[in-house]
Amino acid sequence: MTYKILEDENEMPSLVNVQQKLKVKYSDGEISEAYDEIISLNEQGMLFSTEESLEDAVNSKQMNTGLKALC
């Protein structure tokens, strides 16, 4: 259900939108519980990446030219 809540979203959707999207398959209680867990992760900064963090990740890959593995 968590995947369905965030599917095709670039940022946190509203609870009302999520309930409308999933009300056929899940109860309001199930939706609210999953939504609250997602909100908690989002508040901890663990859900969506900022543009700055994405740029840092790309730059670190470009700069790292060291040996990665020997097989």
C-alpha cells in the first residue's frame, strides 16, 4: 500500500487524495496508518531527496575513479 500512496508522486500527497485513490481497496484505518508512517519518514528526511543531495551523489560518482573490485 505504501508504494501505491507514493506512486507517481514527486512530493507528499495529501491524505484526502490518498484516501480517494485507495478507498476501494483499503479501509480508512489502514490508509491513515500507512500515511502516518510515511509522514514520519518524510519528517526525518528519509523519504524524498533534495536536488542538492542528488547533485552531491552524481558528483561523488564522477570524482571516485579508484579501483572498485578485483575478481
